[in-house]
Amino acid sequence: AQSTPPVLASVRDVQVHTASGRTILNIDSLELHEREVVLLVGDNGSGKTTLLNVLAGVQGLRKPAQRHISANVLTGLVWQSPQYQIFSTSVASEVALRTDNQEVRERELTALGLCNLTERHPLTLSEGQKRRLICAATWAAEPDIVLMDEPFAGQDSANIERQLARIQRLIDEHNSCIVLSTHDVRGVMDMVTRVIYLEQGRIVRDTRTN
């Protein structure tokens, strides 16, 4: 029998509520493994973004909730609104925040079609370019777990192909686990190994596709 890949992260007994007390996420147990490509599916408000934030460690949790990340595992998060992740004054320096390796920085910017924009202020870019910049910066750190919320919004097919190629490299070279929420599944379904269906904050189905 085929062995299960190593677990990179897990969450248990997670409940997240709004200020008014409405439950927006209720997860009994979830594990993420090496080399998985996990697609989160659900209506708006089903808990997809909140689950990504929980997995990234940016969502506060109350006991008895547990979030466990395996030793030396690096997590990268690409938010739906890229402007909230821009901290620098040029495209080149934004990626430099994540890695000191000049070769890696140039590789990621070239791969995502941004190499001719290195001196531009990130906030002057188009929405699609901003998203690709945040992806380039996140992927330059070579994370073991990549969490992405609508990374393909505003992208044409050619740029989605660029992103998918870099995602595949992370899987091939670093055994990374990819978790994404996207309404645009062009090309993505060929890579997906697992689909998690969310409804009113609960996982109602967790299906492996191959």
C-alpha cells in the first residue's frame, strides 16, 4: 500500500466566531501533507478565507483549539487583497524582504513576468501585477506550505500558466503543500490532489482526486 506523505500541519477543535457570536468556522480535525494540492470549495462566507488564516497562524484561536506546524516548516500566505501585503517601495525590494538570494529574486520576478518592473512602486501596479508580485515574494522564501486566497483573480490565461508552473516547481523541488481558494480553476484541476468542501464553516466533504 502507498504510504501517506508526512504531515506538515494540523488543526483540531477550531471554532471561530464573529463579534456577535455567529460561528464562521468549525473544524474538528484537518491535516495537511507534503506534495498535496488542496482546493477549498464553498460559497462566499463558507469559511474558506478564515480557514486559510487559521492555517497561516494569523487568526486568533481560543482553547481547546490547536494548530500544530511540524518542525522547521515555513508557511507562506497570499491574501486576496494584495495591497495589504505590500511593505516596500519597489518591486525588487518587496521580494528582497523574503530572501537575500539575488538569483532567487530574479528567477521569481522573471518567471511571473515582472522583471521589467523592478523599480516601480508596487502600489502603481495593476491588481493582477500586485497579485503576481505577492506570489513572487512569497514563493521566493520557498515555503513548505503555500496558502493562497484567489491568487488568479485579474490574471489572463498566460499569467495563470506562469503561476501554475511556479507552484509545480515548489512541489517538485521542496515537496510543498499547496492550499488554495479560487473561483478561477483554469488549469488548476489538473494539479489538484484533494478537494475540501466547506459549508457554513464546516468541512462537509474531503475528497482525494488521485
